[in-house]
Amino acid sequence: MWAFFQRLLDTSMFSPHGICLLWEPELIWLHVVSDASIAIAYFSIPFALAILVTKRRDLKFGWVFWAFAAFIMACGLTHVLSIYTLWVPIYGIEGLVKAATAIASIFTAAALWPLLPKILTIPSPFELQKVQAALEEEETKRRDATQLLKQVEEAQRAMRESVARLTAVVETAVDGVILFDAQNRILLFNPACERLFGYQAREVINRNVRVLMPGGTGAGSDGPVPGFATGGETTGLRRDGSTFPMDLSVGQAMQDGELIFVGIIHDLTARKLTEQQLQQAQKMETVGQLSGGIAHDFNNLLTVIIGNAEHLGQQLKARPDLRQFADDICQSGERGAELTQRLLAFSRRQLLRPQTIDCRELILSMLKLFKRTLRENIEISTAFGPGTIKAFADPSQLESAVLNLALNAQDAMPSGGRLTLSTELAAIDEDYRALHPEVAPGAYALISVTDDGDGMTPEVIEHAFEPFFTTKEVGKGSGLGLSMVYGFARQSDGHLSIYSEQGLGTTVRIYLPRAGGGQPLADVLESEEAAPRGHETILIAEDDPFVRSSVILRVEALGYNVLAAVNGQEALQRLRADPGIDLLFTDIVMPGGMSGWELADQARRIRPALPVLFTSGYALESLVEQGRAQAHSVVLTKPYRKAELAQRLRDAFAAASVTS
């Protein structure tokens, strides 16, 4: 083998290639330049491929490029040797280089053909441009879709916020909002409607709107609903069967191609009560002006009559028989003057001289007068609140007012009875003022006159303050007693109220300004913000719709859950149906043949440990003395403040827990 290579490398036997070209310069340099150019070009190609492969390591066929670079490098080397052999005959080395080049070319060709199908799958520049264009179009679509999605999300967020705002408005609206369709099915029932009608929303959804109207069947009719179809002032029907005046505004709209109606309901209960009170006040003011004018003119006439009668009596001293007529005329004139004085008191035209009065001392000083004036079968008792109670009023007019009330109480007890005179500090709050707008809230000195007579009917109470109204027989009363007291209280910037229950008696309360006036309510009573609260469920039995609505609002404001009944029978039905009721709050006197006492007895047969809170216009002491209540009963005396209501509710719970 070594001898073979020696022969190949031996140049002594050969001549340079230039001899073949006859050392012709032109031919020599033509070959040199051509082979040199080819060699340089071949040598540059491997360097370019090497840079490509090192920079693009992601190429799948990198080793092919390296093989091709080696093949091209060998080709370039053969051309360098061709130049060298022009002068040096190293044909053996040139042959070995060509053999190596042949091997490299064969290997490269053998490797390239199997790779040809894969190489053909490599996209062309045109295809790459198409793909790039498609990618750019897809990117544009993606951006458009992203922008559209963002817009949709913003629209959905705006819609959610709008729905949330609308829901908040509907849920927190003071007035009721009800939505119903053309078939009168209720679709929406906001919390204000729940408070107005006593239903939970889930109980009326999809029911006929007629269930909320008096005489409505609640189902089976798709015709127009009177009131709900036209709106305006109409009457609503509560779940407990009671009715209330309401103002209804109805609008219509289209939803999903169907007609729907939106009703806004405003409770007119308070307004109607205010209108009634205003009408009554205007009537009393008109009668007062008329009475005052008549009394003024009549006083002038009486002055002439009494003066002339007295003068005539003096002139007839020698004629006793005729003088008696003059005396009778004078006495009748004085009685007429007393009536006109009462008329002036009612019309608030009398001259008052207010001063500071100790109410306790005033009542004590009048006891002797009462004992001389009233019948022997009238028992007189007193009750005084703690501390000194001073009013700012005319003492003589106040004495006259208390005496009038005592005489009226005596007439209400023909067979005898108990007359109770009491005084205490009292407060009138905004809840009481809502029922009596004519009185200002604040602290007052209170004088009460209570009897245990037959009591008054609501019809009598309604007209009790009107002048010349009386239930007595002709000739036994002028009908000016209570009207005079009413006028005195109003002229003194006070208030007069009557509470009466048939079979129990009557309490008349005179509220007078406290001496030194202008004292805030908090100076007398604890702040209502500190009133005890609760979360129990309370059943309220009250027949008067105005009082019931007021009590429900006040009890709910203390945190309690409230159920209502209009009479004793309905209250018992609710007790049997709802074991979650924690306390019964009932008026003592209710229509329907069952009193509050009887309701409490039957309720405790159903629930022996049930706490009961009674309410009455009489204090517990008066009811116990009359044998109408047990000493351990919890009674809330009307009228009462929110703080008193809150405390009495907790007292009732505490009393029940002690008893059990």
C-alpha cells in the first residue's frame, strides 16, 4: 500500500501540465485565472453555508448543508491543484483530491435524493406570502373580534349597572310599584307593595291583580280591572281583609311584543286622615268664629238687659211682687252671660292671664270643691307623676276646665263610680303628631280626668267638642262644657284628647305647655334612639285601620317582624297557623264579640306561655281597680311614644319568661 502511494506521489516521471500548453503565456494565464476564480467562488460557498447553519439552528436538514459545503470545498481544491500542476506535476495528489471530491459528491447525492420529497414540502416564497397574508387577515379579524367582545362586555356591564340602579330604585321606593301583563297577572311586586298589602312578593307573583281590589276574585278574569285599568284614586285590599285609600298611576309599555302595565301606588291613608282633621278643624274654627260673634253681640244685649233689670228692681222695692220679676230677669241674664262666656272660651276670644301653675297643688286645692259639688256616691282619687309638674296657663280657666270635666264625668256615672284626677309630664312625638297635625311635638304638662262610667261611642267622640252638642236630656246640659275646655286648651297652645271605651269609661287629657316652654323632648324622656329593639315576630290585633297602620310601622321600626289581624277571630286563626309568633299585641276593646282579655285567654289555651301586651286608654291601676285586669298584666296606655312601646314589648317578654 505504501509503495502504491509512493508511486502516486512520485513526480519525477511526469512533466508539468504547462508543457502540454507549450508554455504559451496566454493559455497558461487563461487557465490560472479561470481556475482561481472558480476556486474562490467554490471556497466562498462553504463559508456562506456555515454561517447559515450556525445562525439558523431551526433548519431541519442542517447536516445536508454541511455535506454540501464539504463537497464544494473539495471542488474548489481541485481547481487550486489544477493551477499548481501547470508548473509542478503532482498528479497523484491531484488524483487523490479528485477521488475525495468524488466520494463527497456521491455521498451528497445519495443523501439528497431521499430528502427531496421532504424538501419539496417546504413552502415557496409565494406560498409563504399567502400564508403571511392569511395570518395578517386572521390577526385583523382577531383584533376586530377582541374589540367587539370588549364592546359587548362594556354594553353588558352598562346594562347590569342600569338594571341594578333600576332595581335599587324599585326596591327602595317609598311608593308601591307593581307590574302586570294584559292578562292581569302580577309580574313585579316591590317591598313597598309588600308593606302596603301585607303579601310577600312570592305569594302574588303570577296571580290576578284583582286579588288586591275589594270584591276581586283573584283569578279567572282577563278583563280590565276597575281602578288598575284607569288609575286615579281607588281602594286597595290588604291580605288581612282591610281596605285603604290609594292613588294609582298606570302606564303601559311593550316588552317582547306584549303589552305590560306599570302601576305606581301611593297610600292615601295619612292624607285622608289629615283631610278629615283639617275639615274638622275648619268646621270647629267656623263654628268658633260664629259662636264668638254671637257671644259678643249677645253680651251687649245682656249688658243692657241685666243693667235695666237691676235698675228696675231698685225702683220696685215697694212692690215685692213686681221686684221678683226683675230679679228673675237679672238671674236669667246672668245665666246667659255664663253661656256666652263659654262660647267665648270655645272661640278662643276670652282674655287669658297665663302664669306658672303647679298642677299637683291645683288639683289638691280643688278636692274640697269636688267633694262639695259632686254626689256622695262619686269616689275621688288622685295620681301624681314624679317630680314637680308645672304648666303655663290661666289658673282660673284651668280650674273651670277641670271642674267642667269632673261634672261631665259625674253625669256619665249616674249610679256612682270612681273619678280619678292625675297629672304627669308627657311628651308628644312625631308619630302622635301624624294623627293630630294641629299639635306641636314636645314636652307638656298633662292633667287627666278619668271616670269608669258607660263610655262614649266613636260617633259621640267625633262630635264631642262641637258647641251645643250633648247627649243629655233637654234642659240638663248646654253642650258647651267640652267645647269650652277644647277652646281653652287650644288658646293656651295646648291640646285636648278623649279616650273612651264603652263599658270601661272615659279619660279626657289636657296637654298644657310646660312652664318655661321650649324645652326639648329629650329633657323629659330618654332618647328614642336608645329604645330597646328585638327581632321576634309580633301579632298585632287592632280594629282601627289608622291605628293599626301606625302601630305596624312603629313596631317594624324597632326591628320586629309583624303580622296583623283586624279582630280576635282572625288573630286566633293566625296563631293556630303560625307557630313562629312570639307575642300577641292586642287592643282591649275590639268589635266582633271578643275583647282583648278574651282573646288573650283563648290565645294562651293555644300557646300557654305566649307573652301578651295589652293597649288601652286607661292605666293598669284603673283597670285593676275596676276588676278588668290582673295586676301582673302588661298594659301600654294610649297615647304612647315609640320609646314606651319598645320598653313595654320587652317588659311583656320578660314577664312571660318569669311566669313560665
